[in-house]
Amino acid sequence: MTHPTRAALAAALAALALLAGCGTTTSLDEKAAPVETRTLGLKTPAAPGSGATASGTTAQSQVATVDLAAQQAAEAAAKAQRVVYFDFDSFAIKDEYKPVIETNAKLLVAQPGRHMVVEGHTDDRGGSEYNLALGQKRAEAVVKALELLGAKDPQLEAVSFGKERPAVAGTDEAARAKNRRAELRDR
């Protein structure tokens, strides 16, 4: 005895489903339910002759409103502000970058399920070991600042790339200043 192939079985099942669907016909008018539209919580008839009636009652919602525009604006601002720059051979966060830290801390506090990786980077001067250690100190400084503003330890991870991932190529001071940074990335 030979067994039917999977393709033959699939074709047979499709044919049975098609035949089963053709066995009954229902007009939309037979099963039409009354339709009503709601405008600002007031019930109004949908259309004359549709079967819907106005009850004259107002609907009240127990759902709290959410300001999505404000939330999206805050997230957009936080994404735009995800880099903290450092002075040469330093891991001290400058005052001008405190708003970046505060904005991202607010996001982490508001969304406890959110996680971020803080990547520490350095310029090209110095040895690899030194730069990895400095990059780690920069990342940890940002993590500590976020935690002081309410973010939780499990939401954050500090990693160092040292001088291995420069943001800008070059050995002039402008390029080096852009490479001495900590970047906050969603994980």
C-alpha cells in the first residue's frame, strides 16, 4: 500500500475546506446587527432604516488618558541625546551633559522593562589596556549617574571599547574630542 504525499494531502484538505465553505450561503442582510456610532460619548443613530436607535445615554470611560505626543517627544529627545563627551584622560561627567543623563534616567524610571548599554570610548592616544580601563570608567560613571537618578542596576550594563571604535577618523584634536565619549544604546 502506498502512502499519499504531503502535497496530495494538502490539496485534498484544501478542496474539502472549499466545498465546506460553499455549502451555506448567508446574505449580509439576514445577519445584520444594529449599528450605532458614538461621537464624544453620545449615542446617535447610525443611519435611517439601519435598525439602530438612539438611547439618549452618555457613555463614560474609566480609561485614563495618555499623552502619547509628550511621551514620543521625550523618547525622541532621549534618542537624540545619547552621547556624553569627556575631557582628555578623564571620566568626570561635565555639567553640560547632565541633561542627557537626566533625560535617559527619566525614560528608564518610567519604563522599568527598558534596558540600556553604556559604551565607553577613548581617543587613539595611549595603550590598549589603558584605554579599555578608561572607557570602562567612563561607562561606569554614566551608569552610576543614571542610578543616582532612579534607574535600576538590572536595566544598565557598562562596557568599554577603548579606542577600538572611533566615532570620527583622524588624529587632530577635534576628531579626538568626538571619540572621548560614552554612548547610551537600547539593549
